[in-house]
Amino acid sequence: MRATVIHAPGDIRVENLPEPKILAPTDAIIRTVAACVCGSDLWDYRGINEVARPTPIGHEYVGVVEETCAEVKDIKPGQFVIGSFFASDNTCPICRAGYQTSCPHKEFVGGCQAEYIRIPLADGTLVALDGQPDEKFVPSLLTLSDVMGTGWYAAVAAEVKPGSTVVVVGDGAVGLSGVIAARELGAERVIAMSRHVSRQRLASEFGATDVVAERGEAGVALVKELTGGIGADSVLECVGTQESMRQAVRATRPGGNVGFVGVPHDVAIDGQELFFSHVGLRGGPAPVRHFLPDLIDRVLDGRIEPGKVFDLTLPLDEAAEGYRAMDERRAIKTLLRP
Amino acid sequence: MRATVIHAPGDIRVENLPEPKILAPTDAIIRTVAACVCGSDLWDYRGINEVARPTPIGHEYVGVVEETCAEVKDIKPGQFVIGSFFASDNTCPICRAGYQTSCPHKEFVGGCQAEYIRIPLADGTLVALDGQPDEKFVPSLLTLSDVMGTGWYAAVAAEVKPGSTVVVVGDGAVGLSGVIAARELGAERVIAMSRHVSRQRLASEFGATDVVAERGEAGVALVKELTGGIGADSVLECVGTQESMRQAVRATRPGGNVGFVGVPHDVAIDGQELFFSHVGLRGGPAPVRHFLPDLIDRVLDGRIEPGKVFDLTLPLDEAAEGYRAMDERRAIKTLLRP
């Protein structure tokens, strides 16, 4: 089968690999309908994460079930499915508490920019649609496997409520999905921090009421000005740097909350500053499995259209160009069709 | 009047100072009925905080109102009152959100180990009882001005709910009050981390179901063992060191919460560890004003008796011995009678 492999920073190739095989009785194999390139794939591409050996890449997917093994009871061949980038049993106390990405049986689902994917713990990981979706919904459904689910978790972790004032730090696909999430959860005001015109436009289309282009202390000062001097109720941190985290905490009102979903790179939080800020903090890899059923309904009902974050669609064989375009910020997010 | 003054680390003296005067139209003057020594007073006493000049000390108090100024409407001379260690207006959006200790008009109420105290923003800061309380309630009412209110905030910040499993890190008066708070908020299981027999005994009396004497990784391992391998729903961090904070985060289950009320001294929280822990974090100086009406009711109804944390009562003139006893861990907390 055709599959995307990263050989070294900047070196993405689409190659012929053996099709995945069932390895455990709880496995399923799916035929990929669509996959995509994640901002976190760019860490490898940019050499921020080490690439020790050629590695199949990609962790976002929708597809049709080809085959299931003996212990898979709920998922059936022929179903259109969406799953999380982390497999989970979905039955343990941590999964039942809604934190499937901390499931003790979790397993990363990698190598998804490929024609076929092996899904561990298929019953716990995948959610099947009733029937096949209209083609127009595929991009939005694909976002639920990571980026829209992650924006949603950021908003939930930041405790966005009806009437909230929300700030979104980061204008990548996750931040833009966070704008959608904040509005869906009832935020009255959503301030998107973005300095790129195309992303500002999409943020507004997704429901942002204000855009702040400034960063750091200047950005915080503007947020304060927009919020009666006190800061926002909820801040979604969708970047993962020391500066973005500091900006997020400082833009939050005392008693407000930061949901942080940008994987922290060399971030240390000063205990005393956090203490005196009275800001609540929760982050982590988004338990998208927890949100999938609800988010699928919102997509199929036409309430949300997160698939708009894909401003470049390419055949799988042109994956390398998809990475380049995102790396050079010519594209927000690239959808790949096997 | 007689008042306690710290001159240098280890040097506590009770001296004659002028009585406090009204300085602003929102001030009141109260005659102190009881005051006490806080664990945080020991930072000055032990030289951890600098003592630059002789300074009146103490920030916990109950008393009877002597005098109020023109703009004080609700508080009247003769009332028995309890107030927070931070004055607040109690009307701004931050106070209304329940974070009075972040009120933009907040002012520290110091020098309370004295016969009289000036209370700024009296209407926002003080809560008056109906009539004079029975003498037996005075110690418990006194704890509401900081230590019990702080333990309560720790439990609220850690989102203790009916049925929760709770860990309390720290067996000082705040941690012990946290045990009371956890039980009152419905915790089913309260694990007190304590290695001092007298404090273990009081923790059990306050409702702790388990005691863990181990600290650090050994303590975390024992908590995991007691919680089906996953950690507690809520952890109250009542110390404020790097080790106690790490211990708190690691003892919490994914999706659980740490409420931290020990003022952090040289604490840095690793962003990546917090991210992958899925633990929520909220701390700060407790907005005890927010909890006072409810906690007063619980004391006067006899539901809680946090005054038991006072295992030493001295006349104000013997304040120096009260500090020594706490410093040497001969006493948990010292009550002072002017």
C-alpha cells in the first residue's frame, strides 16, 4: 500500500509498505478515506523532535472498516468510522471519567497517512456512523479525530460556559477549532489572538468577535482593555511555548481558567505567579474519544463546519508538498486523499 | 495598647503601641477578642521572609466593633465580627466571582495580634454574627478568618464532590482544616499524609479515613495502592514546597484536581509533566470572605469544630512562647487572648 514515511527533517516520502495485519484480537483494519497533516507532525518535519529512523507518519483518520478480529463486538466491517489518535479501552475508570488519552491501555495510532491503518482496541477507539456520510461532511468528520476534538477539549478544560468571555492563544487549526468550540459552548465573546490575515478571517467566520494581533505583554494589555481591566473568564492555550503559556495565564481573570493543549516544549510554570493569579490550569492530550459522539452529531446536523481549516487538499502521493505548504505557512492544514 | 511586634527572626515582643485610628471613611476599629499565630507568621520568625524593621504581626482575628466611619453601612459598633486577612470591597466583579483575595482594592490586614485592629473596607471584609457567640465557639470562629477558610478553599479548588477520594498533603492547621472541608463537601475517603502522631490523631478525629506517613515517591506509591492504582480525585496541597507540589500532582488521578494553598516557595511546575498528567491545578490566597457566612453557620450549628487545631492558648503578653512552641512543633497552633 501507499504510505507516508518521514526519513529525516524535511524528508517526507510516499512509499510502498506492506498492508497492516491484525496483531491482537481487539484490532481492526480500516481502509483510509481521508487523512491529514497535523501541526505536531511538523515538529518531526522541522527537526524539533528527533527522527531516529524512517517512520510512517500521521495520526488523524477517517475510514471504512475492512476487517475486525474475534474480540471486536461493536465495530463491523463496512462501517464508516472515526477514531482518536490514541487507542483506549473506553471501559476503565479513567476512560469512564472522560480521560481516554490517559487510559492505562492507551496506544498511539501512528502511520495514518496511508491506505490502510491498524486500529488497536477497536471497540474502545472507533465511533461508527449510521451509514456512509455525504462526501461534503468528510473533511469536518476528519477534524474530529484530533484537531477539532482538541480545540473542544481546550474549551472544556478552560470551563467555557454560556456567557463566557474567551481568549484563544494560537491561530493554527487547533486554535481555530477552539473558536468554534467556545461559541458552541455558549461564549458570548471570543477574542482570537492572530496576526495572519487568512487565519483572522477564518477565526471571524468561526465566530470570533474580536481579533488581537499583538503578542506577549502587549497582547495581554489589549485583552485586559477588552475585558474591563480584569482578563478573560477562559483562555485556550493552543501553542505550547513558554511565552504562549505566560500570555495565557496573564490574560485570564482571577478565578478564570486556562485550558492548554499545545504540547509544552520547555515550559516551566512559576508556582508563585500561578498562585497569586488565582487561575485554574488543565491541559493534556485531548481525550477526543470522549467528545466524538457529540461532535459527530454537530457536524452531521450542520451546526459546525471545522473542515474549513483544510485549505489544501492533495492526493496522498503528494504528501511532501502538503508538509511543505504547512511548514511555509502557505496552508493552515492539508487534507490527504489516498 | 498591647501588640505583638517582630523585631528580627526569633525575636517576638509584646509592646505598648498607639491604638489604631480610622484612616478612611470605609474603616472600622475592632477590639480583639482572640487572635492567633499562623504557620505563615513562622516564615518571618524563621527568617525565610526578611524582617526589615520591627513590624506588628498577625492576620487572624475575631472581635467586637468599637467604631465605624461614615461610609460603613452594614457593620455596627457592638457587633461580634470575623473577617478575612485581606480586606476587599466585596462588590467588584472579581469579588462577586468569589475571589475576594484578588480584589483590586484588597489590602492586607496586619498587626492583628493586638488589642485593637483597624479593618479597611469594613462592610466588604467583615461578617457580623447575630448577637454575641457562646464562648465555646470563639476558637472555631477564629479559625474561619484564615486557616479553616483556607482549608475549605483548598477543597473547593480541588473540586471535592460527594463520593470523592481525597488526599491532604500537609498536616499543619491548614491541612487538618482541609480534612474537615473534604468531609463536609462529601468526600467518601480522606487520606491524610502526616508523620506526627498528635496530628494523625486530630486528622482522624476530623474525619480522615486513612493516614499515610510516607512522603515523596514512597507516599505517592502508597496513595496509588490505596486508590486502585490510579490516584485520588482531589488533592489538597497545604505546604508550598517543590516536593509537596510534585507529590500532590503525582498522587492525583488523570482528570483529577489539585487545590494548592501553601504559598509556593521556589516552586516551578514542569509544563510537560502537568500536561501528560491531565491534572487540573488551582491555588491562591484563600478568598475566605466568600466562605465566611456558610462556615459561620457550620460552626454555630456544631457541624464542625476546627477550633480543635488550637492546642495552646496563651495571654497575648506571652505571644513569644506561642511562636516558640509552634516553631519547635510542640504546638499545632497557638491562640492568643488580649
